[in-house]
Amino acid sequence: MKRQLLTCCLAMCSLATMAQHDEWKNPEINAVNRAPMHTNYFAYSSSEEAAKADKENSSNFMTLNGIWKFNWVKNADARPTDFYRTDYNDKGWGQMKVPGVWEMNGYGDPIYVNVGYAWRSQYKNNPPYVPIENNHVGSYRKEIIIPAEWSEKEIFAHFGSVTSNMYLWVNGKYVGYSEDSKLEAEFNLTKYLKPGKNLIAFQVFRWCDGTYLEDQDFFRYSGVGRNCYLYSRNKKYIQDIRVTPDLDSNYTNGTLNVALNLNGSGTVELNLTDPAGKSVATAQVNGNGQKSVVMDVSNPEKWTAETPNLYTLTATLKNGSNTLEVIPVKVGFRKIELKGGQILVNGQPVLFKGADRHEMDPDGGYVVSRERMLQDILRMKQLNINAVRTCHYPDDNLWYDLCDQYGIYVVAEANIESHGMGYGKETLAKNPSYKKAHMERNQRNVQRGYNHPSIIFWSLGNEAGYGPNFEQCYTWIKNEDKTRAVQYEQAGTNEFTDIFCPMYYDYGGCDKYSQGDNTRPLIQCEYAHAMGNSMGGFKEYWDMVRKYPKYQGGFIWDFKDQGFRMETESRDGRIYWMYNGKMGSYKWLEDKPSEWNTGTDGILSADGTPKPQAWEVKKVYQYIQFKGKDAAHGWITVRNRHDFTNLKDYAFAWEICRNGEKTASGTFCGFASPRAERHPFGLAGNS
């Protein structure tokens, strides 16, 4: 009996150390020891640090970015299984950047697939199982030193995005497991760390059971796509903070509901400041666990894509007079409603001049810099794009921050696309074993993005069939967040979507729906496919959008080409744009299961350079329109199509040219009302 008990104990110890068994092919296990998802925030150690809002230079922050020791194998059964040990010899290993995708750093080839999984040429779909052959596995090791001042604190690891999954060990001990490659995974490492040097090791599979839900039409890369870091908290901390702004029935005065989840008892002082930094409301919460308070705000400046006014809520957790942590949260006062077959923002029906945007960089693949994001925001503003759909997964938290700051309406999509399984009886939307994964991915998407005013819609996923797995997600979100609309394209016009959001609906279909009696707004989740010499029929869509109140716009497929730079010996080492398919005469991809040029369908080139389609988009989406009224007498009509912005601060200049030579010129001032039409002047002479 004692021998049996000893054997059992040894087996359990081995399991606790190794703990890598069937998680990667079990759709019922998508996380092990993963910290609860929370809203996007960072906790600072002082008010001074919080005012700067620069987490990278905070005393609570330690980056894990940089060079890691790295081992890559082609087939999953060749992966090392004891590499996490502290005495493991990794001297023969290579190196890999974090963040960094393998295929852009010499390990494997970039593969683009639209419909179907990257294994489709070698393996028949059999969920939840994935191939062993060509299922690349990357193993990472890095030694770190924890700051001495963190010795009495809780320490968490944040991995921004890892494809397709990850197993994590610290100092040879198994910590946990995570799937969903487009949401951060956080782990509490406190009990695994020790003074001095510590070894962090993790392992990533190219494919796992979750890959069946990640059949997006883009380049299929593997590795770490976003920033990774450690952060520290005191033993008592704010586990979560949610802000729900609202406006009264006149869209004038506001309220802010603040919901807190406190880990340990304490006092939270809340201070709301306006865009100029003036305090406009305060409150205090005491105790632990779930707490909430409502703050009244008189006539706050409103948030819209045209007027992205942001307030700052500062939550200071105290133990007596001692400040434990300070969390700043950006707040946008705006009200989203479904009324009369329209989506209203602050009481106004808005036209969504949208584009679908993949999170893709020509140099980094899934690794997208702040500078590239800012370039995308600038291009959207330059082209009159006011809305973006995060196709087809959650983006880096920074992207939502920038949309809040600069004013972009967001359709926040969960990381679910499984059309490689088809839409019939094989769809995972009807597969009970994937019910939990559908729900978790949607829950985490909402839990993490809840505070962003730019998010107007939640999207349950894309091109993934229809079934009860999506119905439960819709129901959960509507109960969790009563302030936003929820959409799913495959739901059509049934009760499990608030928006009729078809893709590539033709003119006749749009016209018929817009004149019908269905009460859901029509906002196409994809339309005006921008591949090749296209966008020529774009104006006809917008003639209907501006004609029918129920038709409120759509999202162009898509915003930017998916290409990457590559130096090749066959072209004298010069850099050329490389796309999917055989890529011209480049033989290195001829045998790979890529599709042809379906990744070249953006209105911008991969580096953000506008293509000819971009100017068509800018013209059709423009907010200020000019039309001849009486050409003989030089009269024109100026129409303001902004929803919230008047033209009183605009100055207009005009000139008349005859045969290329200017014959007259002048200026006039703007006018005050949004959505107004004026005939401001009659030009002297004949035009």
C-alpha cells in the first residue's frame, strides 16, 4: 500500500511538472491557470506615474520583449519535452525575437489561405484533431531577474498574442496553458518565482484544436505577435474596473457607472476630470469584492468619431492613507441606441463609412508597431473613413486606445472564423464540443474591450456558419452589456443579431431591404471588394445609403493589401513586395498551399500607400459636398453631411478657370448647422 501511494505521489508530481498532455487537442480545455480576463488598464504605483500614463516606464512594469533562446521543429512529435528544466542544455539553440513571427524570421514559410486550413493539402479536417506532420513547434527560454522591490508583490505575466497556443513553465514548474491567439494571456507567477535569476520557458504549436476557429483569410503566421511583459501588484488590488457612461433622454447630462472588483479590502477614491484636466465629479468606494457607484456629470462634452472628447477617471486604491495603486481609465460620454430601424449615436443616426482592417505589417507580419497603427488612423481620416471592423479577431489593445483618441467607430469582432468546415452539418457552430470555445472567445472579447467608447458593436465572429453556439453568445453579451449592439452576419435577420450585416449584398438586395418593413439597420460587414481595378460601382451603393434611412453604410473589403518585403537573389537583392500564391517566378513557394492574389484587395498598398481605389473612397465618403445649382450664374450648393460637426470654423476658397486659366476667385465662410444645405454665394461672371 505504501509503495502504491508513493508511486501515485511521484506520478502526480511528474504531471504537475510536465503537464503537457491533450490540452492542444481538447476543445473543452482552452485555458489552465490563466488569470481572469479584465478590462484594458494598467495599475501604477503613484498618482505621478498614472498622470504620465506611460506603463513601459512605470515601476510596476518589466518587459519580456527581446531575444529569447529558441528551438523550432517541423513536426510536433519531434518537439523537446523537457526543455523547461532549469538544468536543460540549450547552447545549441537559435534565437528568436519577442514579439516576432517564425515565418518572417527564417522558420517556415509564409502561407496565405482564404477558405480552408493551412493543412488542407495534407490532412482531412477531423476536429478537434490536427496534423502532427508540418505542425511546427517553437520552444522559448529566457532568464530574467525580478526587481528587488517586487519581493512582496503579486507578479503577473502578460503575453499579448501567441499563435496558436502556449504552455508556460517558470523555474521548471508548470504554470498553465492558453488558446485564442488574438487575446492576451495573463498568468499569476508569484508562487513560481524566487529571488535572483528565474527561468521562463514556453512552447507554442503552429496548430491546435483552437485553429479550427481561426480560419481567417490572411497570412497564417506562428509565434508571438504582440508585446509581452511582467507587471507587479500589491497583495490588495483592483481586479477589474468597468465604466458605463450614459446620457439622459435629451442627450445633455451624463452619468458614469463605475463597477469595481476588489481583491482585498480597501478604499477606492474616484476622480473624473474633463479633457482640460478639471475635476468634474468624485466618489468613494469602501470594502472588497464587487462594488459600484454612479457619478453625475453636468453636460459633459460628448464622444463621437467627429468629436472624440475623452474624460479621465482616476481610481486610487488606498489602505488607510497609503496609496496602493492608481488606475487611469479614459471615458467617452456617448449613448448608443437602436430606434426606428437605425443605430443612433447621441440621438443621431450615423452613416458608417467603414473599412475592414487586418492587423498586418509588411515587415513584422502580426507584429504591428504604434507608428504603423497611427499611419492607419491617419489614412482613415484622410479618406473620410469613420469606422473600422477588426476583421476577424480582437486587435492589440493599443488600436482601440487610438480609435478612442482620434475618433473611429469600431466593430469589435471575436476570434472565430471556421468556414473551412463549411456552413452545413459540419459547422462548428453546431458542434457541442466547441460550445465552450465559442462562448469563452466572445466573453473575453467583451470583458477586455468594455471600457472603449469607440466600440459601438460587438461581432460574434465571421464566416463560421450558424447554430446554437452563436445563439448562446448573443444572449450572454446582451445580458452583459446593454449599451451596445451585437451583430453576426450568418444570423441574417433573426433574433440573434441587432444589425442586418450581410456581405456583398448587391444593389437590388439593398434596395429591396431598405424599402421593406424589417426593423434592423442594414450595415454591410463586407462590401465593395477592392481587389484589382475595382471600386467603380461604389457610388451607387452610397446613393442608396443617402436615400434610405435604414441603410447606414458598410465596411469595404479591405483596408490594406497583405504583402511583405523580401530580398531575393534573383532580383539583385533588391526589395520587392511579395504576395501570396506562387508569387511570380519565385519557386520557393510553388509547392506551398497558398492561394493566388486574394490578399491584394486593399484600398492601400501594404505599406500604406494609397491605391487608385482610395481616391474613389475619399470622394464618395466625403463629408462636404458641392453641386452645381445654376451654372450660368455661378451658383453652387454646399452640403454638410457631418453628423455632429458644423462648418462655422471652415474657410472655403473658390476659383473659376477657363481653358486652364483662372478668371475669378474668392472665399466664403462656413455655416453653423450639421447636415445642412446652403447656397452661399453667386459667383460673378459666367462659369
